[in-house]
Amino acid sequence: MANQQNQQEQDINALLKVRREKLKTLQDNGKNPFEITKYDVTHHSMDIKDNFDEMEGKTVTVAGRIMSKRVMGKASFCNIQDLKGNIQSYVARDSIGEESYADFKKYDIGDIVGISGEVFKTKTGEISIHAAEVTLLTKSLQILPEKFHGLTNTDIRYRQRYVDLIMNAEAKDTFIKRSKIISCIRKYLDGQGFMEVETPMLVSNAGGAAARPFETHFNALDEDLKLRISLELYLKRLIVGGLERVYEIGRVFRNEGLDTRHNPEFTLMELYQAYTDYNGMMDLTENLYRFVAQEVLGTTKVVYNGIEMDWGKPFERITMVDAVKKYAGVDWNEIHTLEDARAIADEKHVEYEERHKKGDILNLFFEEFVEEHLIQPTFVMDHPIEISPLTKKKPDNPEYVERFEMFINGWEMCNAYSELNDPIDQRERFKAQDALADAGDEEANHTDEDFLNALEIGMPPTGGIGYGIDRLCMLLTDSAAIRDVLLFPTMKSLQ
């Protein structure tokens, strides 16, 4: 086995050496492809194929990577891959000239070429370009994976996404679709009167979520800073400033583990709307998801991992207490004390920590017994106050807050509040978070004095929500892992 591997490495090294020698010969003959600075492309492959009736007989210029090549004496065929797909070109010595044809025969799979010629259909019915001119634009000095098998090693796919995009059409389609998803989100929100804004990534106080931040040092001011874990507190400052509908789509950073649904940097969207509450956020979310699915997929029926989820139907709405009663058989309305909560947790084998209060244990029950059942779009409402430090209390039941999370496929897709705008209440909740931090909770919030000052200036009643964009992209592209929808996911260094 070792001998076979050594032979393969020697063969590859020989091929790589040949490519460099070919480049040297071109350069010596004044044909250095890397000196070409531009090439005027008139069409893409699929534009020609989709409109052949109009394009037949017309001269077009395309550019792309050679993915296959058949040399047959005085005439050859090659297949060119560009942004939108691929197209065949017929390259004949008598059409492009003897010297150019001799050069063409030496081109390798992976080289980038420009081809100008007439659109026609071969005897076998394949739409092609009859080349009148072939220009080598870039010499590829590496060898692409064998085309039939593509690039199958997932680790290499993530580390060398540029190769993955060349070899796997599905990967390219996923990221084109991702771009369209984000574009459609913007289109919908802009149509609802929202304004897109940008807020700081480097902050002195990383608040707005329960997560451990990344820390860094700013040399110029000799200050420690953190990468943001949320967009919330700065966007709320803008609501205070009178910008009534704002949203931001941006990267946030959480110093946590890697798995199929988590990456330490990911794309979050948060939006805030003055003079509405969490009910308004539910309506907006339902309409937004339905709009994006229809625009991107052409249907509101989303199939993920073989399971159909109908986003066209009204989304279910259920309180966390009712959900735990439905799926765990425990009525939290009958749980009156922390001792009661601990006793039922012990009985049901739900693990908790000494610091956990009654509301925390309710949330542990929800995570343990409920989440996996929420396949169709479901709004889970009215969370316990202990896990919601930035949310308004329910006026008729102050142990709970006006908050919801939406679940699809058992995943949390978004998190929304009727935003707390009482600065006195907010200060008390920050104090509770500070106590948790002092006790060793690295995910606790810290008091943000400037944010409290903003609330004292006055923030109107506001609905706010945060969406995990990567998980939405996973659902709409039927991707198994978050790394499949991140162009360059975080990977452990090879060194």
C-alpha cells in the first residue's frame, strides 16, 4: 500500500512538473497567459443553451475552465465551465490556425480559456461553439480531482472550497441559493419599511445573548475588546434614536464548540420595530419565511432530509408551559416552588445545576422532551423570566415574559421579544446577570451602562427578533451541516 501511494505521489509530481514546463515554454515564446489583464465576455453557457433559437449562427465570446478535452487530429472538442454551467466547443485547426491549434492541444484540464466563435448544434444535437479563436487566460499549475468522482473528501471540500465549487455543481448551487435567500430577506424587509444598518463588531461589552465571547486587545487604546455575540443592544439604541424599523445582517462570534449546527462565527439577522410586540414579530416572521421560500424555491413546501414542511399553512403557536405538558406530561402550572421543580426533574431524570431556578428547569424540560417534536413551523411562546433578561414580563403572569422562539425541523430558527424598555427593571436584571458572571457563568450578560442610559432617554414599545440565517439556508438547500452553507467554515489548523 505504501509503495502504491509513493508511486502515485511520484506520478503527480511528474505531472505538476510538466505543467510548469508548459508554462515556461509559453513564457519563453512570448505567450505568458498571466500577462493578460482582461477578456471581454459576451455570454455565459446557459444563456446560450437556454436561448439557442435566438443564438444559432451568432458569434459569442465565453470564458471558463476546461473540464474535459478530446483531441482528434485536426479537430478537437473541449468542455468549458463558467458561472452558470458548461458548454462544448469545437476547435478545428483550419478555423483557429495551425499555431494556435498546436498550442491548444497542449492545454490541460483546469486551464482557463476564452473562446470566441459561432453557435451551432452538432450532429448529435449538442449545442456548441465553433471556435474561431481560443485564448489561454490562466495556466493551471495544479491537478483537479478526477471528474467522475468529484471532490468527495468533506474535510478537503471545506478547506479548499474553491476546488469544491469547481468540481461539485451542488455546492455552487447551494451558495448561489444562499445569496438569493439573503437578497430576498432584504427585499421583503425593505418593502416593509425597514432600514438596513451596520453596528460595531468590536465592543467593550458583548451583550444581548447568553454566549462566551472571543476577546482581543486593541493596541492603539491599550484596551481589551470583545467580538460581538449579538446585534441587539446597538440596534435598540437606534430605536431610541427614532429609527423606527431597523435590521442588520452580519457576522457574530461565539466562543463555543463546532457541530452540524454551530460554527464560532455565523450570520445573524436582527430586526427591531417600534410600536409593536412579539405578536407582531410572529406575523412578520411567518410572512417573511413564506415569501423567501416561494421566491427561492418556487413553492412554500420545503423538503429537508426527505421530510416535507409546509410553510404555506399557518404556523402553530403554543406556550412553553403547554408544550411541556403536551410532550413531557408535566403541568408547570402545578409546579409552585424551586423544590417542586427539582423534585419533578429528579423523577423525570432531567439533569440540572445548583444555580438553576424554577424557570431554568422548565427550559431544561422543554429542551429534553419537546424540541425534537417541533418539525413543522411552530412558535413557542411565553418563556420563564429567568432565561429572558431583556424581555417584557407578561402583565398577567410576571413569572413569564413576552418572548417566542420559532422551531422548524426541531431546530431553533429565531428568538423574539416584546423588548424590555423599563430602565429600572433592566438594571435589576443586569444585576442578576452580573451575579451569575461572578459565580463563574461565562455566558452571562454584564451591565451595560450606556445601554441603560439609552433606555432612560426612552425607548418606545418595541418588538425585536434574531434569526439564524445559516440554519435557514440549510433548510432551503437541504444541506446536512452548517459547514455546507458556509463558504469558508472554521477548521482546525493542519499545523
